[in-house]
Amino acid sequence: MAYPSEAPSSAQGGPAGRRVFFRRRKSCPLTGTSAPKIDYKDVKLLTRFISERGKMLPSRITSVSCKKQRELSRAIKRARNLALLAFVVQ
């Protein structure tokens, strides 16, 4: 509900002099023709999506699509079970 005393520019995100923050749409780094294939044996690729504490990074940070995030988590779990990746970083 807009009040009559409000300026029309305040409804768009701020006073007339300020610019509205524009967030660029992220694209998935694992989709496309030249994208790397997700494989549990590719430890170098998997470590890009693991934090320094050994946790999997969420897709909102890495900008990976939902489908590729599921493949990625499955590959990371397989690599951990085969002792290619550590479960916990000391």
C-alpha cells in the first residue's frame, strides 16, 4: 500500500539520486560444450566445489545448476568413500 506522501522513486528501491543494485545472472560453469565432465576420479575439479573445511559448497555460491549440483554431490561422496578425497580437513 503506497502512501500519498511517498515519491514514486522510493517505490523502485530508493531516492531519485540512487541507482538500484543490479545483480548479474550467474551461469553454470559445468554446462555447455566446453564444460568439464563431472567424474569422481577428477579430484582437481571436485576440490573447486569443496570449502577449506571439507564441506560441499552450496549451488547459490558456486552458481551450479540443480542437476549438476546433484551430480557433483554424488561424485564428491563417491570420491570420499574411495579415499580420493578426505571427509574432514585438519
